[in-house]
Amino acid sequence: MRRRRFAFITGVPAGVGGLGVQSGNALRALALCSAEVHAIGPAPAAGWISPPNVVWHVSPPAWTPFFRWTPLRRRSGVVQHIADWRVGRFAAECLERVKPDLCYGFTQVSLESLRWAQNHGVPSVLESPNGHIRPFRRIYVDEARRWCGTRYAGHPTPAMVRRVEAEYALASRIRVSSEWARTSLSSSGVSSANIKVLQQPVDLVRFTPRDNAPRAGDALRVSYVGSLDLRKGFVYLLRAARELPHAVAIELVGGTGDRCCRFLLERERAGLDVTVAPGDPRPAFARADVFVLPTLEDGSPFAVAEAMACGVPVITTTATGAAEWVRPGETGWLAEPACAGSLAAALTVARENRASLRAMGREARADTERRVAGCDESVREWIEHQ
């Protein structure tokens, strides 16, 4: 009798960025099962250690070096859709050879595999990193019109919305990482009976507290980690800083993805104490009095979990699964999404409580340790019963 086989489909290298970390988490949990796991998609990031029972089927590059000279280079949403479709088509071809007993894939790249699974009577799991794809797109469309006066041409396109909604309909089960994400999907028509909430782990060794004690008399030191794009709400943080009667020093760790956001960043940071330093976020966490993620939509942002693991109190919005981790006044504060005034109020309270911030950070670390304990094992147990 042959060993069970699982197929795992991802569109990003495991270990790179928030989605790459989430992909790596899922793959590691699958590998705990007594099965041979076939990972399909881009090769994992350099330095990311693949479990020994994982067989890789690396998808071909989506684009040639000549892509930069084609008209598509300015239509990032179309480019993403084509790249994901190519991974999805490659994955379905692999399934014909592997013939797995379970398919586990991420949204955007799993449609063809889910069709294969349905046709062959194989159970399937779809992991959705964010909320429902339709309001996800609506936020980008509205924010692009609000801040840039332009038509949104990025990801997700209307065609991608249709693709992901087809994935929702085909999957046997859908895994999300927060109650907020479950509500987002179910309120947009996905059956709540098919949705399972399983938390994401965070690397408690890599992200650990350093000396980030508040210094009296200095500006409130604020860190932000994440892509500087419209959905993450960085512009509301900069607007909030302008409303504050006290000094604030903001460190942004992330890169801008399009012209609109680059223009917004340069315009809104003028006259403020703002530094931009893409790369390893840990030094920024160590320098911060408080971490702020003013996101307008996020299923389970790793940056918030990593900041809390580093012993930094956090301010985030109610439009994210990370709000479920925050005990207001004890490990951080919550603000309304797309509201600079609400963020400014939270930052003012943080400033007034600077003497307590370090103790709040210790509570945030302890909460994170309790929350992530056994995450991989919970996924393994759930998968084993599919």
C-alpha cells in the first residue's frame, strides 16, 4: 500500500514576505502528517529549510527578461493574474502525475487544482490569507480614486476576483487565520460551515524582545512594517502625525509598489520626522515605543504578531484579524480604519502612557507565546481528518 500523498500549491517562494511566511507555515504543518508532500510553485527562498518529506515541483518563471519592455509592465494586476494562472496550470499538470489524496492550495493559484480534485473525488483545502476578494479589491479601487484620482489597475483585477470566487466555490474546506477573515468571507456569501479558523505561528526565536525602553523627552518612536501600499493605510498614519500636538518619529520598513504610493509618500512625509528603511524589521522594532499598522483590510498580518513577539505594544485597526490579539490599554490600542483622527487619538494615549509601554510590551510577548503554542499541531490534526 503506497504512502499517502498530499499536494501543496503556492504562488510565492516559501519564507519571503508575509505571504511567503504563511506559505511556509502551511507547508511545514502539512509535512507533520504521515504523508509524502508534493510542493508545487516557485522554489523556496534561499535559506528556508524545506522539511525532508517534501518533494518540490518548481514552476517555470512566469516572465522572460524581456518582459520589462512590454506594455504589460504597467498593468500590475493583469501581470499578477497571468502569473498565477500559469502556476495554476502547471500545478494541475503535476497533479495528473502525482495523483494526490489531498490538495491544499492558496487562493489565486489553486483553481485548476481544485477542479482536478473535484473531478477525481479528492478532498481539498483552500487557504485564504485575507478577507473576501471582492471587498479586498473595492478598498484599492476606492483608495486609488480618493488619494490619486486614478482608475485602479493593480491586483486584484475583476478577472482575479472571479477566479478566486470560483476557488471558494470549489474547495471542500477553506482555512483562514482569524475570526475577522471568517466573517469577511461568510458575509460575502461563502458558507461559514466550510470555513475553519486556525491561527498562524510566529518565529519566537527570531522575533524576541530587545532593549526598547521608552526615553523620556524624546519624540514618540513609531514603527510601521509592511508594503507601502493603499490597503495598508500608511497615508493615514502620516496624516495622523500631522494632527498630533507632540513630536513623533516614524520609521517605515517597506517599499512602495506603484507611482501613486511613491507620490503619496513623498508628499505626506514632507515636514515630518519620517525615515524609510526597507529590510529586516527587527532593528525598527527594537527602536520603537509603539508599532502601528493602520491597515484597511488584513486577515492575519505577521508584522503585528512579530512586533508583539518583540515586546512592542501595537496600534492597529478594527479591520484586521490582528485586532483579536490586542487587549486595549494592556497590550495596545485599536483605531478605526481609514481615519487619521482615530489613529492620532490612539497615538496620543500611547504618548501619555509612555512609562507603561515597556510593561505593555511584555504582556504582548506573553500573549503571543500563548496564542501561537501548538499552531502547527492544530493544522496537522485538522488535515488528518479531511
